Amino acid sequence: MARPAAVAKPPPRPRSTRARSATPRRLPYLLIAPAGLLMLGFIAYPVGSVFYYSLQHYNPTKPWRNGFAGLDNFDEIFTSDPLFWDTLVFSAKWVVVEVGLQLLLGLALALIVNQTFAGRALGRALVFSPWAVSGVLTSVIWVLLYNSQTGVTRYLADLGIGEYGTSWLSDTSTVFSAAIVADLWRGVPFFAILILADLQSVSKDLYEAAEVDGAGRLRQFFHITLPHLKDAIVLSTLLRAVWEFNNVDLLYTLTGGGPAGMTTTLPLYVANTSVDAHDFGYASALTTVAFVILLFFSFAYLRLSKFGRNES
Amino acid sequence: MSSNPRRRRLAAALALTTALALTAAACGDDGTSGDKGKEGSGKGEITFWDNNGGVRTEVWKEIIADFEKKNPDIKVNYVGIPAESVQSKYDTAIQGGGLPDVGGVGAAMLAAIAAQNALEPLDDRLAKSPLKDKLSTAMVDSVRAAGGGEQMFTLPTSANNGTLWYRTDLFEAAGLDEPSTWTKFYAAAEKLTDKGKNHFGYTIRGGEGSIAQALDAAYGQSGITEFWNGDKTTVNDPKNVAALEKYVGLFKKVTPSADLNNDFKKMVAQWDSGEIGMLSHNLGSYQDHLKALEGKFRGIPNPTLDDGTRVQVSNPVDGIGIFKSSKNKTAAWKFVEFALSHESNSKWNEAAGAIPSNLEAAGDGWVQSAEATKLAAAALNDGTIKIVQLPYYLPDWNSLSKADNEPNFQKVLLGKMSAKDFLDTLAGQLDEAQAEWKKQQ
């Protein structure tokens, strides 16, 4: 059937060529301008400020010492500050162990809650719940768990296991493991959530085809699941590594960096240098070094892992 | 995740850039200060920062309500800041803006804040105030010294004193006298310890704040009464070394091994919830003990030597100051005067169990009935205590007595460093800091 002829609309009023071309070009910039200005104010300025102060002697409680330092702060860091090397080594150890264990446990939990079983929704909620708990609350929970009078060691001592008055956070042989466990509880859900999200997008056809070809569960995991998860794993481990490197809150609350400086990370050292000693120049130089280390690590990690380049 | 590799790389780069930038932004500082503020009309709003928020919130709110009733044209905005983070809050506000009009500033942090030129000198205002001659001279001298010696940047609100808290029920059950001397203290600590039953004689402070307590024990036993001998500190005097060796020998022998990380809160909570004979802390924990152990504890000044000599290190005097940047200094001063009046100062110190700075308040009835405060005030006022004045005036004192040396004290407790090496290291740093400070005077 022939469609009735549409009523002709009057042609739009012609605008000038300049207005037509300029508005669409400017619009995206105008839309992102507020975000860009906020980024400049809250990120670029503080970062620039840290770089500036890293080249200064700056301690507001000792104004007579303040002034241009050149590379003095960096010279001191690399040549005469054993604490820098100690805290850097501890930070590296902390990052490797934490991120490695969080990835393995997060992957395992994601694979489990990706299966179909009764109570799966509850299982997923339980797995993800620690991520929803605030950092302060997490610290308080673990401080209480490790307390010598109210925590685990007290109840173990009641059962005749170990001694009264002990805490794993005060024992030089257990403090690292105890702190690792506390942070694992908080960090594992992060990996589980990200990996589970990526698992949802694996095509079932691939598994069916693999089954037809006689591939077992293990082979399917290594040849289908893991390659599919690669980019999610690379990105999440990288982000988590940066966060763990910068970990201050949990370790500060649990151990204060002790005993005897055994759990002092580089950022905790920076915090002590700036907050207690007011030596903002030196603390800025330490922060700049940490920034450069993380920058190189990140580029190297992304390049070596060929992030985003394995699309077939 | 996005299936577009370019988009994925872009997203990763953005996330990473933000994370890295936050690393570098973690230590920002613009180094500006020096707003001279205004006297203002004496009406309107002022902001008050309590330097022991949470613990003293209730009593401050009561005092503020009384003040607002008497001064209906002034509204006081109360901000409670936990004691452990108050210094960093002040430092941040000095550098970045946002200081209050009035704030609590203890003597231990006064030097660092005064050096940043953030506090208003109060000498002239006090000279014209009804509070003149009504404040403890010793406390006024103490805050003046802590601020550099020339000007008074805070008015003292209270004094504290090192106190040995002990469990009267455990002492009675063990047939022990009060631990009034160091000899009795060590004997009681040993007798009250039965690790298999979770009973310990003493709890030692091994974590944050450990240095002042360790020095208190060292000077208390050595009997040395001066912190400086000329330009050199006495902290590493052989008598102090021997005293500290004996004191750290208590760790694990009669104390929980968990004490290694004990800060004030953990130490007090452990004593209040466990079966531990003695605790060294100042009067500030009185209310906590009262809630947990009413009728089962006493607080006495630190033990004496066998000849009755009692030596203690100084406790920082708490104070209240006006910030230079205040736009309403007249109203802020009215609040300071009110907070230090007989009634308010008495009310505050009764709640804190501390010694009032207002001389009229110090004579109030509650001081006589709060035994620990009464004993401390009496010991301080009758001259039986010889006080070793710690150098709160040194800008380096805060870092030397905290982050720089607390890890070393833990090494001493763990047997990884000798008491002599610890005190020699501390002495070297103190001598250097003192020389630098003197050079600038």
C-alpha cells in the first residue's frame, strides 16, 4: 500500500558555516573541562608540588635550614640512608607475596562461585563482603583478633596451645605472616570480583568444542580460561601491586611498622618522615623515588606481559 | 573487559596513571602560612579543636554549652580530634589553611607549631585578664619554655604526672605492700607473675610512646635530676644505662610478650581487661580504670629510691591557644578565659583526673577525693618530686622521641641492641639537636 506522502517540513534555518563547524568541535572539550580542571587541581598540582619540594630542604619547624637543595636529598637517599633500602626491600617483598597470594586465592574463589550450585548467590556475597568493609574497620577487626587478651592466641592458650600474653604481631617470626593474612582477607575479593566478571564473558562454545575434542577440565582451564583472563589478570595485578606498595593504613594500625621496623614499608617511612619529623623536603624526595620506581615497574610489566596485544 | 585492545590499553593507562599520580601526591605541601587574622567583633562563630577528641568530648561540650549560655552572641563549633592524629591535623591546616580559632595544644607539640608561626602570643592578653595570677606558675613556666622561652603561645589547662597504677586486689591476695619503691616494684612484679594462669606482674610500653616511659624508669632509678650536663645530655649516663637494662629485663619475664607493640590504648586496654599487677601511665587513664576496675586499683606517683628520693621526667602540660589566622580573636580569647575559669577548669580536670592549672580549681573538693590526682598534686607541689625536664622545646624532640628511636627501643626489648647503644644513639642525636637549637637562639 502506498504510504501517504509526508507533510514537508520547512527546511531548518541555515546557520553560519563557522557556528556549524565550531560547536561540535568544542563541545567534547567543554564537557570534559570540569573533570580536567579537577584533575589538574587535585592531582597535577600536588604531584608537581612533591617534585618541587624534593629539590628543597623544607622543614617548617626549622626555617633556618630551608632552601634549594638541588639533588642533595636524592644523594642522601641513595648513599647514606639504610632505612630507605630496608623499607624498599620490605615493600617489594610485601607486594610480591600479597599480590601473588591474592591472585591465586581470588582466582580459585572466582572459579568456585562461577559454578552453578545451591546457595551460589550467598556464596558470592560472602566472598565479596570483605571488600565492602572499610579499611579502618578491617584494621580494628584484625587488631582484636590478634590481641593477646581477647584474640586467637588467648583462646589457643586456654586449650594449652602456646603461651598466654602472646600476639603474632609482636613475635618477629610471625609478624609478617600475621600481617599478610589480615591484608589477604581484604584483598582477595578484589581479584575474585574482577576475575568472575571476566569469566562470565567466556563463550560456552569454546568449552563445548574442547570437550568434543577430548580436553579435560585442567586442559580447558589452561588453554581457554586462563588465556581469556590474561588481560584482566595483568591489569588487576598491576593496580593491586601499586596499591599494596602504597599500603599504609593496615600496617600502621596493626604493627606501627614494628616490631623494630620489621614491617615498615617505604610509604610508611615517608609518613614518619613527614608527619613526625616534619622533613617534607626529604619525604618528597622519597616519594619521587617511589613514583619513579612504580612508573618503571608498570611500563616494564605491561610491556613484558604484552597487555592487550593477544587478540586473535 | 572491553574487547577492543586499544580501548583496553587506554583504560589501563588511565587507571594506572591515576594510581601512580596518587603515589606522588601523597606528600604534597604548599608551605604557606602567616595569615595574621583579625581581632573581630567578639561576636559570631568560632571553631575549637579539642586535641583529645572522643576521650574529652563530653566535658568540652558541657563547657561550651555553659559558655554559649553566658555569651549568647558567640557560637563555638566543637571539633574533636583524636590525640594520636592531632599534630598532623595541625600541620596540614598550617600548611594548607583551615586552622581553627582556638585549639588544644599540648607542650609536646608546642615547639613544632610555634616554630611554624601559627600561634598568637598570649602574654599581653593574660596581663590584662582576670586570670592573671590565678594560674599555676610552674605550668605557665612550662608552656613558656616549651614554646621557645620568650613568649607564651598557650595557657596551661592541666598538668599530668607519671603514675604507677596497681591492682589492690591482686596485691592483697599476694600479701604485698604498695609498690612505693623501685625495690618493692621489682619484687611485686615477679611475685605476681604466673604465666601459666595468664597472670603478669607488669605491662611495659614497647610501641608508640615508649621512649618517655623508658626515660621515666631510667631517671627514676638512677636518681639523676638534670637532663643536661652543660651541652651534653645525661640520658646515656652509666647510671641510666644500668637502670634501663634492669627495666627492660622485665620484658617477657614478668610482662606479656605482646607488650612489644603496645601503644597507650593497647597497654591500658590490656591492663583493664586482664590480670596484670601494675601499669605505668599518667593520670589520663584514670577514667578508663575506673570504668573497668572500680574498687580494685590505686594510682600512686612513680616509685622512689630506697632513700625516699623520687625522680620523674616531666609530663607535657596541656594547654589551649589562639591561632594567628583567627578572624575573631576577641571571641576566641573570651572562650579561652572561660575554659580556664575556676568552674570550667575544675570541671575539665575532674573529668580527666588531671591537676588543674587554675589555682582556685586545684583547691576544690574533688581533688582531695580523687586519690591519684591528690597524691600527684601533693607530690608535685610539696617539692618531694625532682622533675627532670624533657626538652620539649627542641623542634626535633617529636621525631627523636618517636619514629627515630622507638624501633631501637623495640630492638633493646628483643635483645638485638644493648641499652647502652640505644642510649648512646639517642644522646648523640639529642646533643646535635640541642646544639642546632642553641645556635638559632
